[in-house]
Amino acid sequence: MTDLSAINESSLPLDAFVEPAVPAAHRSHQALVRWGSRIVTIGGGAPVRVQAMTNTDTVDAIGTAIQVKELAIAGSELVRITVNTPEAAAAVPYIREQLDRMGIDVPLIGDFHYNGHRLLTDHPACAQALSKYRINPGNVGKGDKHDRQFALMVEAAAKYDKAVRIGVNWGSLDQELLTRMMDDNAKLAEPFEPQQIMYRAIIVSAVESARRAQQIGLRADQIILSCKMSGVQDLISVYRALAKRCDYALHLGLTEAGMGTKGTVASTAALAVLLQEGIGDTIRVSLTPQPGEARTQEVVVALEILQSLGLRAFNPSVTACPGCGRTTSTTFQELAKQIDDFLRAQMPVWKLRYPGVETMKVAVMGCIVNGPGESKHADIGISLPGTGEAPAAPVFIDGEKALTLRGDNIAAEFHALVENYIEKRFGSVAVAH
């Protein structure tokens, strides 16, 4: 039983400093991914970047271009497409052309496996239309072919001045390297656990491949590394060790994260820990879409992770209470969703029209208990009447009570207040610039 007499103000003096939780800074080479005048900086103090991948057949140039556009509008700053056949490689320039016609300058990443050396050599237009190549050292060839085929891909990147992600995946790890390291480990007087050797093999594959790429002709600022795992603790363990071993820009992602809640939670758990420690310069949330779900959901989750950690701001945030016995009405739930959907839908236009609007905070609360307090902390907030409360909804603007809404049109009136607030506060910023 706790001795309450031992707890007093002296246990935490008023002048005691509570250390704020702030993500650490990771210093890495800054890589540049370009298309035309669009330059996406990765690492070296740049914001953590968001990327996604299409799931269309790349041979379908129109369908792929449309999905790339959707992902870019949702917030993906780079988009990866599969380049696995001569037909897919031949389609890449047309995809790029379609995007340029639509005014979508998002850089394209080519995802190569097994035959990338041949596709980049035989299809120079594809090699030029892509802004970055993804190379997996575990499947570029075996034996003597490995080094030669890896070199051909790196030489193409050097020739066209493209960035490269050397992406090691635990599911397609170089088996020759892993076998050699396992054999060496078995000879030790006290061998390490197999899991440790797998971790080491993944890191060695990534770092040694990067160094080999530099010997062939790439600059350090053209190289991005990734070591993807499907387990949360495995991913954290490997990236912590990788970050200590090199200063290349790092791409984070939990591979095969899964579907729905499972994939979202697992990706968030892994990426949040690493980003808080300053590890990671670009991220992807690899979600398996649920039936009928848009591919853009993986972008939405990635943006929310970065915004929740305070690393970036993409959309105005909407604070809403979870509801309880005091809030039997669904009005606050419906209003919160309406406001959130409205803000997200308008952001592509507002980013240009209202600089800074992405930092705005809106509160939609369901009763008087926490409603006024949360509303005061938001830029604009409303406290709706809970069960048994008078049918009145106080609205707070910039921390002060501005007015009280009553009647049957509270939702529509608050919606209009939000729009007016944005115009008044952020519209003046646009004029000033």
C-alpha cells in the first residue's frame, strides 16, 4: 500500500525541469532525388520524406499514372513502381510522360529484381525516366554473376546521375553471404545465436554493397540504404546497429506489415521508436489494402506517424473525445468526421492558398467535462451539449470564448466558422507573402 504521507511537493520541486521529449537528430549524407525542377532532399537535416508504391501492372501506363497521381496528391513525395519485365520497362517513359502532362512532378522509383541489369541496359529511356533505382543485393544474381550484374545497375545510375536505394530484405537475403557467416560463426568457441548472425548478415550486405557502389562510381550522396524486416523488434534492432555503422541516408519500413489495424499498429510501433531516436530519413508504410480500400491509405498512415511525432505537419489536426455515457448523442462524432474529411479534402488547394494552415488545431468535444479546456488549447474548438446538458455549444477561438451556438444547425454553423477562421488567419499570411 502506498504511503501517501511520503508524497508531497518536495518530491518534485516547483523549480524542477521536466525534459521535453524531442526526436533526436540523425546526421546522414543528403541524397537528392530529382525530376525536372523538382528536387526531393533525403537525409542531411531534410524533413523525413514519405513514399508509397503502386500495385498496378506497370504495363498499364495510364492506370499506373493515375494511381501515382492519387498517391502524390495524398502526400507521397516519391512513388515506387515495379519494373520487372521488358514490357514494364518500355512503359515507364510513357508513365512519366502522362504524369508530366497532368502536372505531377513526383519522382518515380524503379523497383528492380533479378533482371534489373538487363532492363536498365536494354531500355535507356526507362533508365532516364526514373529518378531513383531500388536494388536488392540479395537477388541481383548468384556467384560470379552477382558482382557483374550489381555493377551494371550501379553504372547505369552513375551514367544518368540517379539516386539508388540499396534495399536489403530479410526475406530475400543473399544466401551465399548468410551461409558463409553462419559457417564462420559455427567455428567460434562460443557461437552467436542464429538470429544475431542474420542481423549481422543483413547489415553487412547493405553496408558492403553501398561501399562497392561507391567504388564503381556512385557518390555517397546518391545512396540510400534500407534493411527491411517484418518483425517490430527485429527492425528496431537492425536499424539501431545500421545507424551506428554508417552515415548513409536511411529508408525505414516494416516489410509485409499486414492488413488494416495490424499493419497500421505494427508499422507505427516500429517507425515511431526509430524516428524518435533520430533514425530514418524517409519512410513507407507497407499496408496490404483491405477489399475496396484505396492504395492511398498507406500514405495517410505515414503522414499521421510523422505528424503525431511532431516531425512534420501535413493537415490541420482534429481533436475529438472518444465518447462516454455523457455523450450518447453521435453529433460530435459526425461533426468531427465531417471537419476532418473537409480539411483533408481541401489541403491540396489550401497548401498554396493558405500557408501554415497545416499547423491548425481544431477541437470537437462531446460534453462540458473536457470540452472547454480542449477547445481553449485548440485554434478553434467547440464543446457540444452532452446528455442532459442545455442545448448550447460554446465556441472558442484562439483560446477565448467567442460565441455560443444553439438550435438545429450547430454543425453547419461551426463548419462555416472554421472556414472563416482559416480565411482570416491564414489568408492574410498569403497576402503578406
